[in-house]
Amino acid sequence: MNTVRANPFTEHPAAVGETYLAHLRTAAGFGFQMVFAGVACLVHALLPFLFVRTGSDCICRLYERMQARRRGR
């Protein structure tokens, strides 16, 4: 019995209307912003007078960006 399996590198990007490379750029952009915000939150935990709104502002921006992408589909 031969079963054809979907390509795991292109299945999800195609499902959201992107090529593999477009999805890579988008997901990496989100990821880098989240890492930066996470580091800012850790610094803020130690030094609460720094990066007071950085984490929450990043979450709001990323949420709005993701919602705009979903509306665009």
C-alpha cells in the first residue's frame, strides 16, 4: 500500500496562503520580536524602571499584525 504524505515543509505555509520562504520570513520576524520582548521582560524583572511597556507593546503589535494578516486572507 502506497500512501502519499504531504510535504511537512510546505503543507502549513500553503494552508495559510504562503510559500515556504514567505512563511519563513514571517514566522522568523515574529519569533525575533518575541525573543527581543522576552529579553526586555527579563531585564525589566531585574530593573523595573527599564522596558516598562516593551513586552506589552510588542504583544499588542504582533496581535494586530496577525489579525490583519488573517483578515487579508
